[in-house]
Amino acid sequence: MTTDTAALSRRARTTVVALVGDAVVILVFAALGRGFHSEANPVLGVLGTAWPFLVGAAAGWLLPVVRRRPLALWPAGVSVWLGAYLIGMLLRAVTGQGLAVAFLVVALCFLGLFLVGWRAVARLIARVAGRPRGLGR
């Protein structure tokens, strides 16, 4: 494999890991929240809760800086977090889903901690493992 091909492959893997990581965080957030509600189909309940935040995270991913360095805490992690939160809450509001103050605060904190936090952990692991400092570039 040529150097350019290897770099492209590494970059593609990094992007896929970041996309999956963000989706997992949002699905866990929704699943934990849905765990407090009894419902006939918990999978549909989780997806119903998660979709606005997934759309918001996808909007954050539209920014070129996120795609260029998807594991960077800033601006990638913060952009995905704020996109997921702000657009997610806007979509919840226009679709008649609840916006209780406690939910607003918990969502802001959970999504911020974990959408930015998992990137910090990934970078730390890469550093400890001896990978180059430019991980995610």
C-alpha cells in the first residue's frame, strides 16, 4: 500500500470510528432515558428519542473541520455536541416531544461529557499506545 493510500485508509477508519462513537453515545443516552419509561417496544422508544439528536449530530458532521479532524475535542467534539443538542432540542420542540427543564440540563451535560469525552479517551489511548500525536488529522 502506498503512503497516500495508507493515510487515506487511516483517515477513513478514523472517520468511521468517530461517526460510530457519536451514534453510540446518542443511542446510549436515549436508552438510559427510555429506561425510566415502560413501553411495549423499547427499541422503537429509543429510536424515537434518539433521532432528533442523531440528526443534530449529523448536522455537526457537515462542518468541514469536523470531517478533517473528527477526533479533535475542538472543534469536532464541541461542534457535534452542540449540533446534537441544539438541533435535537429544536426538533423535539417542533414534533411535540417534551422539553422539561431537567431533561434540557441532563441532555446538555450527558451529550457534552460523552460526545467530547470519548474523543479525549481515544486520544489518550492513542498517545499511550505510541500512535502519532496528530491522530484524527
